[in-house]
Amino acid sequence: MAIARALIKDPVVLLADEPTGNLDRKGGDEIFALIREQQRSRDCTLVVVTHDRRFIRPADRVIEIQDGLLAG
């Protein structure tokens, strides 16, 4: 439901804070695929905050924070 509420106003930036945090692996993959599909079809910027490294590969840009500081 939260994803639907976030998309209803057709945002130019979509913020997702741990969107798969409470899901099993399969459910997380499905939700992330849905979010990426919506991001592409709406041509909006997607910002994802996550600890799940599986979602780093498809990213256009990765900013990593370690000990409260930008890393690398």
C-alpha cells in the first residue's frame, strides 16, 4: 500500500527507505522489480536507502556511508 501511495501523485523523485526490509528474498526481488519498473515507466529519479547489496548492481550511481561519512 505504501508504494501505491508514493506513486499516486506521479512524483519526479521516488524515495524508498529499506523497501524490502521486512520481506523474504522472493518478495523483496518482486517489490524491487516493481519499483524499478515504475521508475523507468514514469521517468523519475529513484533514491533507495538499503542494506541489501543485491540492489546495488542495477543502480546508476551508488553512494555509500560508513561510520557516518561518505565512503569512496
